[in-house]
Amino acid sequence: MSAMAYHRPSSLAEAAKLAAGDPDARILAGGQSILPSMKLGLLAPSAFIDLAALGELRGIRADRKSVTVGAMTTHAAVAASPEVMAAIPSLAKLAAGIGDPQVRNRGTIGGSLANSDPAADYPAAVLALNATIRTNRRALPADGFFKGLFETALAPGEIITAVEFPVPNTASYVKFPQPASRFALVGVFVAQTSTGVRVAVTGAGPCAFRVKVLEDALARRYAPQACEGISLPSGDLNTDIHASAEYRAHLIPVLAQRALA
Ligand SMILES: Cc1cc2nc3c(=O)[nH]c(=O)nc-3n(C[C@H](O)[C@H](O)[C@H](O)COP(=O)(O)OP(=O)(O)OC[C@H]3O[C@@H](n4cnc5c(N)ncnc54)[C@H](O)[C@@H]3O)c2cc1C
């Protein structure tokens, strides 16, 4: 491993200044994705800008209309939050199904979204629930945030501060987990929101995406039977040692149906 600097800023402004001053530095949240990437030799940052001391980025606030989760809030905290369980139980369940206890106690929602791993769970929730990603510079809508494989709409040095989820009428998430890591081979988040039905998929493509044909079918009838007979093209989907693109395409309406049930 090559030499690198370590910064532990005590304010968001200081973190942003450090990030703006060094394009090769990386934000450090829980280290659950960045450290494995470094161990594999895929990444060699010049410095870590550790957000651990920024208490204002941690915690959950909820009212009747929305749930706001600070970027440094761990998956375990979301899973155990009475506010999340009451307002969006499917989000608490999603967080409880991420990885293992060690990953859930270190990994954060901000890190998960910034990383945009194709098999990560949170991106499906963010898209289906029409969440807003707040950063130190602006508010980004979920649609358009995930750009591709490990690629988002974040500008270099931009820091996620919180994620705001509007409370849906109803929502559910079902994933077909990769048995070793628990990452989603395919995961489908279905939500009935104030702006209509939204269906988002993770694990199947380069990044999370919505499925219009399922949204249209569920807008007509919000019931498991509405997913019957829907087949999706596999052309742009992932094939790897765990599953073919055809298998993933098959799983999408099946998991949507289970989410509805
Ligand atoms: C064994 C294992 C199993 C896992 N299983 C699952 C699973 O089942 N489902 C799942 O969804 N995930 C899974 N993960 C990934 C896990 O959820 C990570 O917590 C998540 O990827 C983010 O990690 P982190 O918060 O530690 O961020 P880090 O690793 O610290 O950072 C990840 C990336 O995001 C950037 N970043 C971090 N925070 C911010 C911020 N606030 N603003 C801007 N950029 C930021 C960093 O610079 C880095 O590029 C697993 C990981 C492991 C090691």
C-alpha cells in the first residue's frame, strides 16, 4: 500500500475544503466499500477525508410527510429506528438485510449511494420512494442520480449530507440475495407514492433503474396478479458467475409480484 494522508475534519465546511483541494483524496465513511477496493488494488487515494467526527451527518428525523436520514447513519441504525419502522417499514427491512452485522454497524447510507454498487440495496429504495439526495451544494432528485456502474451525479468533491424519503402510501422490497455477501442478485422495490406507482430494480443492470412496464401495470391494478405475464428484455442486464442476464430478467417481475404479495 502506498503512503497516504489522513484527515479528520471537524466541520462540513472543512471537509468540503479538503475535498476541493485534492482531487485524488477520497471521503471515508464506514470504509466498507472503499477499503475492499483498495485491498484489491483498484484504488489508491492520496488521502482519506474521514467524516466520522461530523455528528450533524448522523441521525434520523421523521414527520408525517418524510423521513430524513443523515449520510453517516449506519445501516444498523436505520434498521433499528422506531421512526423508520413506523413510517417506511420496508426501508428498515431493507437496511436489516444488508450484508452482515459488521457491515451494517460500519456501513452508511451516504457511502452506499455515493458508491452506486450495481448490487447495492439502498439505490432501489431511493429511486422507488422518489427520495432527494442532499449534498453540501444542492438537492438532487433520485431520478438521474445513478448514472452507471459506480457512477453518480455527484461532482468531484461533493459530499452527501442526508437523504430525504417522502413517506409512501405503501411500499415493499424483496431481494434475491447472493448467499455469501447478501448483495442483491436482483432486488425490487415497489412503492405507491403521492406521485404514482414506482418500481425500482437493483442488482440487474450497471446501476439501479425503474421499470416502466411494471409501473404502468401496477398503476392500473396494485396487486400481485398485475405482474403476471410481464417479461422484460435481458439485453442490457448483467451476466456474471452468479446469474445470467436472462435469469435476472426473469426474476424482476417475479420479485415485484412477491413484493406486492
Ligand atoms: C462483506 C460485505 C457485504 C456487503 N453486503 C451488502 C449488501 O448486501 N447490500 C448492500 O447494499 N451493500 C452491501 N455491502 C456494502 C455496504 O453496504 C457498504 O456499507 C456501502 O457500500 C457503503 O460503505 P461505507 O458507508 O462504509 O462507505 P465507504 O466505503 O467509506 O465509501 C464508499 C464510497 O463512497 C464515498 N463516500 C462515502 N460517504 C460519502 C458521502 N457522505 N458523500 C460523498 N461520498 C461519500 C467514498 O469516498 C467511497 O468512494 C457489503 C459490503 C461488504 C464488505
